[in-house]
Amino acid sequence: MSTSKTRAMSARQTFAFVLLFGFISLSSLAILTIVLTAPEKDSQSYRLERVISAEGRLGREGLQKIKALPVSSGKEQVFQTLGQPMGQLRNLETPQVGILEQYAYPLAFAPDVQVVLLFKADSGQLVGYRFAFNGTIPRKS
């Protein structure tokens, strides 16, 4: 009787080991696939192409104004509302919207954080905004 219990325990342990090994193998493979197929960060997309205004900054009030802007606002209207941006970044090309112009406003209270406004290149309409953190938008001197 003790032999059958030992065999049953041994079979259970073997089964548990196979399941654990399979889970670890699949998890490792999934993580490796994600790491190897992740898109490379295109540092050129954060490169400041031209300086527009060295004083271009946004405070908390400016952030509130961005939230109040209609999405279809024109570039000139946005610049009148917020002031001139610090600079323009390299254009982005997206399959959904097409070519986007990017304009950067560092935050006055956190200069390593920039608000990047996105405009359709063909119409100049505001599409949205994003944040760039930790100085990912290099500044031209």
C-alpha cells in the first residue's frame, strides 16, 4: 500500500514539475518575444528641429487652457491662446491621421516635462497632445 502512495505522490510531483516547467518556459518565451519585438524608440522623433521661443513655457493655467481647447482648433488659434511654443519637433507620420506637426511646451514648474501638441500637417488642426518626460526632448542651445 505504501508503494502505491509513493508512486501516486511521485506521479503528482512529476506532473506538477512538468506544469511548472512549461509555465516558466512559456512565460520566458513571451517576455523574450516582447523585448525583442518592441519598437525601438526613435530619438529623432523627439529632436527639436527649430527653436521658436526660448521663453515658451506652460504653467498650470496653460494646462487648463489646453483641456478647454476644441480638438479641431487651428494652430494659430492655439498659439494665440497659449503663447508661442519653445520649438517644433520633427514631424511624425501615422497611418491613421497622416503627417503630424509637433510643438513642444516645457512646463514652467517642471522643465523636464514637456507638453507636445500635435497638429495635422495638411490642415493645421489640433489632433491632441502628449507628454514627454525626463528631458526626452533635447533642447538646442
